[in-house]
Amino acid sequence: MTPQTRPPPDRTKISAVIACYRDAPAVPIMHRRLTDTFRKIGVDYEIIFVNDRSPDNAAEVLAGLAAQDNKVTVINHTRNFGSQNAFTSGMRVATGDAVALLDGDLQDPPELIEAFFEKWREGHDVVYGVRVKRDATPFLRAAYKAFYRVFRAASYISVPVDAGDFSLIDRRVVDALNSLPENNRFVRGLRAWVGFRQTGVPYVRPERMFGRTTNSLLKNLEWSRKAIFSFSYIPLDLITWLAVVTVGGSFLAILIQVALRLLSPEIAPRGFTTLIILILFMGGIQLLCLSIIGSYLAHIYDEVKRRPPYIVDSILNDPRGAGDRPSPPYPSPTSGRGEGERSEPG
């Protein structure tokens, strides 16, 4: 869609998809701020809250909000499937000309959607937020920055640095994302993979308004590992280089050992210490290679099982016109805009 074919604001519909987990206190504030933002822009809108089986009273708060405002849609998952699958769930239900993705903790300021919308009107298909500053410890801030730069260097696609899921995505891009069949979904990586015209808007990520973050160092490391193994073959290349270096080093060590035995037998390495060090070194190299191969095999195993990335328990105020859905729809991996969902596994 070019800038000339973008509909005017009064004929544009924006869908906001909010992933909610332990965010019950923030839900009414998010709703009010989103509503104010969309009314200021002058667009039609729908607000889709995805309750990823939050352990607090989010389900009750969201149900009350949906009863008061028919522009609010609530998707309830049967268990916690993670934020990436929550965004996927919301995108498959959204009906807007563009879809905004936000975390439910209010660290993604809804007011920035106005700037996203202007960039979208100029013809950009994806407008993402670039975090110039974030609330975290100095160690985590450095770790986040390091990860994005390592990920960009290792990935076979160009991924913007310091850019999270917070974004405004054109309908064409949403349909492309919905059509991707993989279950190990890293939205910001898939967003970069599909291409289209993309740009960033810098912003300062504020502190979390309520509660504590559910992230931890171990969770972030696991999340980083999945991201890299989903969009990079560098770890496999590392095995090749390790093999080359190890074989080359071993061959060189053999030549040195033979030369020392012939020229200076008294200083040539000998004994169990040298042998143990070499065994431990080679064993470590082998375990590292096996762990890299195992991570790729685990990804393959997850994909070939073809389990759905999430299961929906119910949908309140379904914007697609089907009404509330008490039975759990299983998403089709090739569905777009939510079509193709089925009520039984297949």
C-alpha cells in the first residue's frame, strides 16, 4: 500500500493487540490511554487484550471492560503460551488496516502510536519503537544492548537494534506474518524477515507502573538462545571453525612434540597432566558442538510435531462477527486474519 492509497484517517481502522500477563492493574489505564490516542488521531479502532492465562484477576477485569465497551475484544488462552504467541493470537483476530503491538505493563507508551501512525501514513509498512533508554540495572542494559548487536551480526537478516515488539504493522505485513507456519515465533525477527518498508521511532521506555517484571536472567538467556537459533546459522559455522582450529592445532602440536623429542628430549611435554588437559579440552569442544546441534534439533522437533502455538479458551466481542467463542479454536498455521481456525485438533 503506497502513501497515495492509504485511506484517510476517518476511514482507517487500527487494531491494538496487548499481551497481558500479571497486568490486571494496568488494563483500565491502557484502555483509557489507547482510547484517547485513537480518538485524537481520528481513526476507527479496536482494542484486543490477549489474556495469556494471567494468574491475577485479569480475566475478570477484562470481562468487565469488554461488557462496557464493544470496541474491546478479549482473547483468553487456556494456559500461558508466552508473549510471542499472545501477539500472534491477537494478530490472527485483528481486522484493522494496521495492527499495533504493545506489552500490557504500560512500558510501551500508547501515545507513541500517533507518531507510528504518521510514519505509516507516509508509506512505511512497519513502524517500530527504538528504545534509546530503558528501566533496568546497568548490567541488564548492557546485556540487552550486547544481545541486539550480536543477534544482528549473527543473523542472516537485517534486524534493527534496540527494537522490541512495540510497533505498528500494515495489514499486508500482518497477513504475511499470519501465513508463516512456524511455531517457535520470535515476532521482531519474523517482522524483519518478511521485509517491506520499515522505519523506527526513538522513545524512552518508562518504568513498569505496577508490580515486578516476570523476566529473569535465565529467561532472557533462553529467549536469546531461541532467537539466535531461529535466525542464524553462525553456531553451525562455529562447529566447522572449531574443528578446523582443533585439527590444525593438534597437527601443529604433533610436529612440535616430535621436534622436541628429537632436539631436546629433556623439555618435551610428558606425563598424565598434559594428557588430562588435552582430553578435557577435546571433551569440552565435543560437548559444545553437541549442544549446538542439539539446539537445532530441538527446534526441528518442535516444528515437526505441528502443535498449535497457542489454544484459545474464549473470545469476547470477536471483531470478526462470530460472537463469543466458548470452545477452544486451534489456530491453523496458514491462517490469516484469524480465518482457518478450527474447533478440534487436526
